[in-house]
Amino acid sequence: MDPELSGDHKSYDPNCDKAKIICNNLNKEGFYVAQEAGCDFQEEGKWPLEFPTGLDGSVEKECSVAFQNAPLPRYNAHSDEGCWVFAGDFDFIADNDCAYAKARAGIVINGNEFLDLEGSDFLEIRSFESGDSYDDWKFNGKYPSNEADDSYCMIASLKWRWNLQESYMCADDHYWHKCMGGEDDLGTLTWANDNIYNCTRDKDTNLPVWKLMGEDKDQDGYTTENDCADDPKDPILQQTDCPELDIETGSIDCEYPRDSKCAICINPGAPEVCGDELNNDCRSFGNSFSADSLENPEGETSDNCNKNQYACEQRGEPLLGKKGSEGDVCSDKQYKTQEKCEENNETWSGTGDSTGPLQYNVLAEDFSWVNTPDGGYCCGYNGTDDLGETATNSEGNYVCLNNADELVGTNENIEDLNWGTEQTPCSNWCWVKASAGNILFKVLTIKKPGKPVFDIVSNSEKWYKCNEGVTDLALPGSEGDDEVSFLEVANRFHCYKEGNHWSWAECHGANDFTKNENTIKGRLAGEGLYSLYLVDKTENSEGEIFGDRIELDNNEGAYENFYGDTDLDFTGYDYLEFMIKFVADEQGTSIEKLDDLVLPLNVSLEIRGRPEKVDEKGPLLFQGNALGYVINNPSFTGDDWMHVRIPIDNTLQGIQKIVIQSQPEENNIGIKNVRLTKENEKNILCSGQDSRDYTSWLTDLDDGETAITGENLCTALYGEEAWFGNDDEVKDDSANCCGNSENEYYAGKSKDVVIIEANTSSEPKKYGCWNSQTVASGNTIMDVKFNVEYKETKQVVEFLPITIKKPISTNYFVGSDTKQLNCNIPGEMQPGENLKQLCDKFKLNDLNDAVYGSTSLKVTYSSSDKYDVIFFDLTTFEEVGYPVGENEDPNSLSPYHFIENETAKELWYHDLTIFARLKDGAFFELKQNPPQKLEVPGNKQVTYSCTEDECLYPLPGEPPYTITNPFPHVYELYFVTGPQKEDEVLIEGTYNTNEYGNLKAR
């Protein structure tokens, strides 16, 4: 066919003389019906192609070479660049001539007009004959480009169109995309050469066409002018690991917040992701689009998580006017699950647009948000820094909490304490309202990793921290209700320092309404601020415990729930005090007579530290004779309690166990009110009483003027007759209670006391105080004095800090570049610490020159048997990365901790730090073990009182003793070492002994 006469060729081209090209020519003249035309080379594993034939075998479209089994509706296959085009010249006898090339992306071939294409519109052109093998015509085969005669003419000289009224475009995915103009494909988008095209119909011809919409470099469906981030190569955007458009389906697999900084995932239809420093949805104020808003953190959806409730909580903004039967209608575009929707009293509508798009934050966690005068506060977004922080709005006062036991201490499941409301939905983090139900007056312990712990409590209106400068809990404005007076309950609380941390204590006494009973945060009458927990109130309502050996440790009173596995710290306290009496059995039955006891009476006190091994006792930090430190009059029968006040080293810490033990073991003792006190501070005790106007805590048992008097406490500690009356019933201000002070004497006016014993009646009596012991009017009492020289053994207990060797390196790596983290390495880990922060917190995103996907971290440190060095995530409060021990890496002689690139990507926005962490089983060593013992001689005159014919007294300190009776003509003194008469030695003048014993006066 003459090319010049054919409508399918360009104007005359001499290079194509004698070329017999039949392409897009519907005239089938010269063809045999049964003739299969085509370059039907087929080799196993290669592309089989043929010219399609009609139903009757005739050649229908010689130039539309189809791939057998190609996925419809395309007559094409994927190329590594450009899109395939084929042409063929059927020769009846000779081999058929065939040619192929790759049209460049962006070329559109329509069915309504011929398209002229230049050679530059094609990539490399190849030709072959049907008799050639694949090895001949493949790239790098024996035929170089354009060597075959018809190669140029069969591709470059043709004009192109489709036989049908369809439009095809070579897209960026190297496929031809068809636009047929039907319902199924109208509005379909495709992309080529940074441009976006729409399948539509020409407004003049109504024929299907691919219409250029404009530039769209990131292929997100928004043209540059309608997008605020269209250039994927913008340096402020993420350059690696971004999703790509699937041109066939038009889908983009953007996962938020992972891909929030990818250009293809930033556009007016994208969700906002707070915290990534970008305006992901391109929204300005009033929901309007702004092309230059990418780096504007404000706008309708703020990048500040504190000011963006829905991104903080990771849900969608409810749309106005959409109401359900119980509240706003919500869908999967607002909440991730139906349960989350219904938890907020909203009606689940399934999928749909009844709400705005789901918003996110860079940490991919559902935090808790509350409105504040500053625009809001996202609880948990700042990790453990937010823990214990408070916020106030018109609705009330809130505290930010986490439900992890290692962060918040309580004796209950914290999620049972009003964990979330309709206004403040909660997951792991929660704003808990101070006025919310059963959270009122419940003490919680805040435990930030590497920081001193502290307590918080709600006074029913507001949360209050216990720290330096705070003593009492502020009174609420509301009095409460008929059942509970909030004013009275608030007056029960007192703040004090307990070793290395601050604590709230509630003096609830025997009152029913309390949230802290049976825990180390609750106090019964007579207990002090720093008290050691003894027994559950359900077992003994008075907090008393009985037996021959009483052990106190941190396993009782939910201690571990509040503080974890930590030791007791008595730093700053000078005395260990408790009440003690001898009893007949473990039920606390009173001793009726001295003969019921096995003499000599002795009670030893041991304080021990943490053992190095499980089966060991632990180092002995203190040992002493408890009875030698009784400060009121000793009484070994009846119901009277003796008050023990033992001096201790005020640097004592690392305490795991206290043992109070009767010797011999046949004797049982009762213990209560174990507490720590200070030399120069008033001893504050729980009165067990409530008042709206006065604190429940007493500093003076002789207080008899206010509504909270010392009466209940005085009688509980020293007997029913020990309270002489209120201030108007006694003569001296210090005479209200007898027994609370050493060497107390009073014989003035007092109230009448009636004591009725079983099966008896009694007339009212008045009492006096003689040497801190009560005496009824008409009864006799005398002082017994003796001089004693003795020995006290004091132990010098000093725990050594653990020296932290400066790490060899603290680096981060960007590609092949090494950079240094700024760390101010402290020199020591102090006793009681299990984490020591070595670096200020940092974010990978903020490190100089850090590149997402190409940044790793490593800290290399000197080996230690006491601690290791770790990267710690303050956002998720856990160790991150992985450790490599000494000699585990042949390329490193030292241990190190490493965060690889992939892990760093997950931690990109997290608050990180470096900790030195005490190893499991490691402990702080004593400077001298066993501690150095110092023997200190003692010499004093002891004065006790006696109301019976025979009285028994303890001796202070330890033997050897030198005992002198200064008044042998008034009473006899005997040194007693056993229960028999022969175990008694009369002291005549001065008596020396190396044995332990008691004194008996007759």
C-alpha cells in the first residue's frame, strides 16, 4: 500500500519507500480469512503475542498486538519504562515484519483522531521478523536498534489512533490506561510526568478523553495549586519509606502517623497529625484551604496536641447537626471501634461521613484531653513528665494519670477509680476529676522513672500534691452531705517527709468513711506520721499485733503497690518508737501476775538491710534492748502499754526488715503504734477524732481545749484513768494526760473518773500523776531509784554510693556520620536509687542533622557488676533498643546499648534518655560489713514508781552492769536472772555482773 495514499502515515517520507505498512487499516482486501497473521514467536517463559483475529478468523486489528491472557481491559503489559507499542506488516509468503517500542509516559492516543508522534516520543525502537528467535530480537540481542529494514517506518512514521471511540494514556506505572467514558470509569484519575489526568468526556464531541487537570507531583489526587505539600523532594518532608500510588486502583496506603510527613499523605483530605510540626490537612481557620499553610502549626486543626482535642484522643471531630438518640452520631471515621463510640454515649452508625476524619498524634496513642484557659492539655503526650500534673477548667480540677502500676501507686485497680467520662474518654492515660466519685480522698503515689516519688490526694474539689512546704490538706468549699462531712475528712490529712520522698497520711481512726484504711497511707489513733504498718484493720481494729516474734517489712499495707520493691529509709529521723506490753498468748490476753512470765524479761530489736542472698538474714544495721528505753513507768501486768523510744542513727537507710523479739520465747508481747520521730520536732500523732474546724492530728496529748482533744489518744495509750480532764478541769496546761512525758508529776484538780470492771461497781475517783504513772486518790505510790553503769553498742552504718564510670561514648549516627549526644554524667548513684538519669531527655526528631530512617544511637560504657546503661523511653516508660554484653560483640570489648535505624523510626517523636540501672541482685555495699561497733559507756540514775509490794524493772543498755541501791534502808533491790528464788541476788551496796537481768524492788 502506498504510504502517501494511506491515512495512517505521516506525509511522504523517502525512508519509507517500498514499505508495505497496513496499520489501523480496516480494508481487509488481500487477506485470507483463515490466515493467522502476526509475529507469533513463542518461547516458554517469554511473552507470547499475536495479532487478534475476529470470530471468523479474519484479522481485526493488525496493529493492536495483544498479549495472551493479559489482564483486561488492557491490551498491554507492564514495562520497566514507558508503555509498549507494537506494529506489524503481514507478508503472505515471507516472514512477517514486526516492530516494538516504548512510548514515553504522558502520551495519549484517542480514537477520534490520528496522533503524530516524533521519534523523541519513543524510547528505544526494535524490530524483528516472525522467523526470528527471541535471542535475536531481545535487547542486547544480535539485532542492534533500527537495523531491520522496516523498524523505523513501522513505528516512527505511523500516525496513531484507536479503532474504537476510546482514549488511552501511557501512565507513570508503564501501563496504557483506558478511558471509555462509561459510568465505571468516568472520574477515574491517572498520573504521568508529575501531571494528573481525569477520565471524562469532551464537552464538544462528547467522546471519552483523558483531560489534563494540572500538576500533581506527589500523586495524591490534588493539584499543586490545591495542595500545601505537592513536592516529595521538599527537604522538610519525609524522603524515605513513603507509600506510593497504586495507579491501577487509585489507592494510596497512607498509615498515620507513620507517613504523616510524606507529601503524598498531606493534602486537604488528609487527617491532621499533631506533633509532626506540619499542617497535614492544609486547613486554615474556618476550615478554609491555604496553599502556603504547610508549616503553619495553628489553624482549624492545630499541630499542638494540647490545643487539638481530637488528635490528642485520636478520634474524629463530631459534625454539627448529626444527633442520635443518646448523643452525637459517630462512625469509624471518628472512633476506631464501635465500643469506643458507645463508651461516650454516642450512636454507632457504622461507616460513613457523619463525623470528621479521624485525627492522630505522632505518638499513635489515644491520650486524654481536657479544656483549659490556655486552650487545652493533652494528658500523656509528654510522657512521664505529665504524670501527676493538674489542670483546671469551669468543670473542675483534674490530674493526669496512667494506669500502669509502675507509674501510679494505689491499693486498687486504678481504672476502677472513675477512669474516664463522656467529656474525657480514657485509655492508658486519663484526666481524673477531683470530684469524681470514689476517687475522693484516696491517696495515690506518683512514680516518675528516675525521680523521687510523691503523693497526691483529692479534697473532693481539687488535687493536692504533698511536697516541701505543705502540711495540711486544704479544706474544700463544699461541706459534703448528710452522711460524710468533707471538711472533717480533709482535716484528717497531713503531709510529711518519709525518707527520700513525701507522703500523705490520713488519720481516720475507727471511722467508717475512709479510702486509705488497711494501707500504709491510713493511720489509727496513736499512730504517727511516719508509721510502720502492722496489721489489717479487719484482723485487729486497734492496729495491735501479738506474738513472741514480730517482724515488720515492706510486704504489708500494700507497700509494694505504692512503692514497688524498695527498702525503708529512716534518713532524718532520730528515734524509733512503739508501744509494747506483755501478754499471755497470741490473742493478746492480759497478764494477771508476774509469775505468769518467765524471767528475766527482755525484748530485742533488730534492724536489717537487704540480704545478698535469698537465704541470708541481711546485714545487721541496729541491735538493742528495747525495754531499756521505756520512757513511762514499766508495767508488765494488766492492760497498760509501755512507751519505747529508741535512739537510732538518723542516716539509717536500706532497711528491709525490723524484728522485735521476746526473750525468752516463752513470753509473748503485743506491739502497736510503731513510728519514726525527730529530736527537735513535736511528735505528731493521730487522734482518731474528726472535726470540721480542727486537724485530726495532735502535737500535744495535753491539749484539752479544742474539739480535738488528747482524751481518746491518752486513754488508748496509757489507760482509761490517764486523762485528767479538759483545760477547765485541770490546774496546769500540761496536766491533761499522765504518761505522755517522762518524770511527770501532778497532784492538782482533775475530773472524776469512773472505771467499772466486770461484775463490780466503782465510785468516782480522782487521779494524780506520779512519775508518769496514774495513782488514784487514797492509794499509795513511791519512787524507786537506783544508779546503774552499763554499756551501749552503737553501730556505724554507712552505705557506699555506686560510682558511675563515665561512658566511653554516647553517640548517634546519621548514615556514616558520627555525632555526640549531650550528656552530663553524674558521678554516683546514691543508696536507694535504682535508676540514675545520665542525659537530659531528647527526641530523635530534634537531634541536629538526624534523618528519619537513617539514624541510630549507641551508648558504650565500662563494664560494671552493679549497673548497666540503657536507653529508656519516657513516653512508654520502658527500656528500648537492645543490650550487648561484654565480649558478646567481637568488634567491641565493652558492653553497649544500641537503637537501630528501624527502631529509631518508631521512636522518632518519643522522649528518650539514658539511665544507669541497678542490676537485679545488685545492692549498695556497706562501707564496713559487718558495721563497726562502738561501745559507749552509760551511767545514770533511774527513777521508777511502784504501787505494789513487789515491782519489776528493766535495766538500760547491755552488761556488764554496775548497780547501786542509794536507799537500801527504804527498799531492797534484787538482780534477777531467772524465775526461781535462787536466781535473785540482793544488791547490798554495789553489785557488778556480766549477765543480763532485771531488777526487782521489795
